[in-house]
Amino acid sequence: MAHTLIMPKQTGKKDALYASLELYYNSSKRGEEWYNNNNFKKEIQKSLLYLSKGAQNGPYLVKQSELARYFGLVKYDYGTRPGKAHITNRGIRFFNAYLSNDIDMQLSIIMDSILSDSFGRNNCAIESSDSDVDAPKLFLKAIVDLNGISRKGLAYLLYVIHDLKIGYSDAIIELTKTNNQEREIPIEVANKYSDVKFTVLLTELGITTEQNNKYQLTEFTKKEYYNNIKNISIYNKEPELILTLREDIQVDEDERFNDNTIINELSQNRIVSSFTYDINSERFKKQNNRNPVSYKVGNILKYKTNARISKTAISLAEYKCSIDHSHTTFNSKLGTQYMEAHHLIPMCAQKDFSINIDRIENIISICPICHCGIHLGNQEFKLDLLKKLYDLKEQELKSVGININFGELFSKYYR
Ligand SMILES: [Zn+2]
Ligand SMILES: [Zn+2]
């Protein structure tokens, strides 16, 4: 895999952070522009007693400062031999807060880093990382959205979002719907993702806490940063076609015919970027047959949809318009013809059904022109299109116990 997500992996101990900073801090006090690695290796062994036990190689010693670099407290120069580094202004503020025992200030500085820095790419600690995913942002956001996350849960999210390129909200839903046995992480990345060191440091510092095998926010973080975290994007840049604006909820794709056109057009694109299910898999059957989950936007009751089911329906239709196979659009980023998904019985009708209607039997692959026609055309035009679609889906709907005749469908939901 070309893209790789690298995170500091040597140590998450706050002692290592403080000891590293102290060396760079003192070097800067002496007026030195840089502090070279040979000196650092020699001195860090004196500061951290656990390092003196047994032979430790050079890179291991240098990596005691990895998390200081990760959070922008130390700047590293990769271009020289031996390597060299110096404390940043942020690092100086952090270390001064440490010297004056101002813990809140230390936490605020680290939180500022998490909220504003890039971690997956262009981070000073992990030069070779090449990922859109900012792991520390993902960690905190997942805690908020899931009300706590385990190590294994975090590992799974990192794998699914970075390696499988599944959108954050789909990944969160997947996590809540599956148990540990169902979540497979390939052996090559399992260790890397389940032994993440920055979570250890954040917990030692007091940004997070670990209780009953789950990470939670501390009272401080909750009080000061809950909303920032809730609204953060977990990507270091806005990946094309991935909606992060509203990734905390699944948006019904038909929403693009409501007022917020721009946001909803983005949500439409999310369908293209998410993955399909194997329709013989248990996971798919579970999702297709799940219980409807509602949420409210203002006073309006809405139902969560699973973009992956829509994507699966489009894929099964071989990316063709169900009205007329000769309708063409353009090639999407995935290399397939762009098609949209339409719920024949619209999602707003979910309240009239006990069975989940966000399901493959109710979803149609359709070109954007026909899709607009269904929602925005005049009565005769809509009638014509919908009759075709109804005839196409009638048996499938019956097979899952949804018995609705065409007249009822049209008069109730499309007039
Ligand atoms: Zn539609
Ligand atoms: Zn069409």
C-alpha cells in the first residue's frame, strides 16, 4: 500500500517528554540554535534511568523526543548527520508551564496542537507518514461520538478509515454495529494500530483518562474543548468527495432536494466514496435488516441511512440507470459511471413501516436527470418514471413483506 499511516511508537511516557524538553530548553537558554543528536543521546540516558539499563541503540534514544516533536514542541532537522533539533516557541511555553506547575496551561498547549496541527502528513516527528487521517483528532472525536473508545476500537477505526478509505461516519456506525470478533485487522497493521503511544501520553498528561478499558475525556477536556472536538475534522486536509461537515450523522441522500443544496450535494458525493457490501455476508444482512434509527433536525424526524447499502444497490445495478440503461453520466473517482440512489418508498415514510426501508430491496440506481425528474418533475412525468420503478421493485418489496400498491405509493409519498 502506497499510503502509510505512521505514529510515534517508542514511548508515551510523559517523563520522556519532559526530559527531552528539558535538554532542548537548556540548549536554547545557552543560546544554541540547534542541539545535536549525539549530545541528546548522551544526556537523555542520564535523565531517564530506564534507558541506562542494557544497551539501547541510537534511534531508540533519539525517539524519546518523538512525542515532543509530534505535538510541535520540538522542531527536528532531518537534513544533517548527526541529526539536530531545537525547542519551538510552543515548546518553551509548555516547559515554562511545567516549571511553574501550571497543568491547565500544558493541557491547553497540547490541545491547541491537536486542534490545529497536521499529524498524518507533514508532521515533524514522523516524516514518512503519508495519510489524510490525523490520528489524535480521530481519537478524541471518536471518544466524543462513541462515549468512550477502547484500544481495539481505535485500532479498528484507524485501519478502516486509513487503509480501507471508509468515511468516518460509516466507520463509526460499523464499529457500533459489530463486536470484536467481527472486526478483522490484518496482521501487518494490527500491532501498529493497537499500540499507539500518543494515547498513553494524552492520558498521562490528563487530556484523556482510561477507565474499564475505555478512553474517556477528562473533566478538563470536556469542559474546555467538548465542542471543538465534536466539530473537528479527522482529516489533515479535506479529502475530495468525503464529507466531513456533517459526518456525525448519516444524511439521507434525497436531502439534496431540500434547501441546503450545497451541503447536501456534498453528502450525495459521499455515497460515491463509500464501499459496497458483499450481499451474502452476515454483515450486510444485519445492516439491511437493522431496526430504523431516528434523529431530529429541529422538529423534523429523520432516519439514519447507510450509504454503503445505497452504494451496494448501485453496484448491483452495474452503475446503470434503472429507468433506461442507455442513460449515461460520467466516470466518478472510483472509475465507475456516476449514479445516484433513490429510495422508492422515501425515507420520510419510515414512520409508516416497522421494517427498515433503507434496504437494498427499496433502493434504485438512477441517473441524476431521472432522479431530479422523480423529485421535481410535473405529475405526469413523475407518474411515468415511478411506475417503471415500481414495476421493477414490486416483487422485491413483497419478498420482504412490504406490500404497497402503486396508487398508494404515489398518492401518499409523491404528490
Ligand atoms: Zn431520490
Ligand atoms: Zn436516467
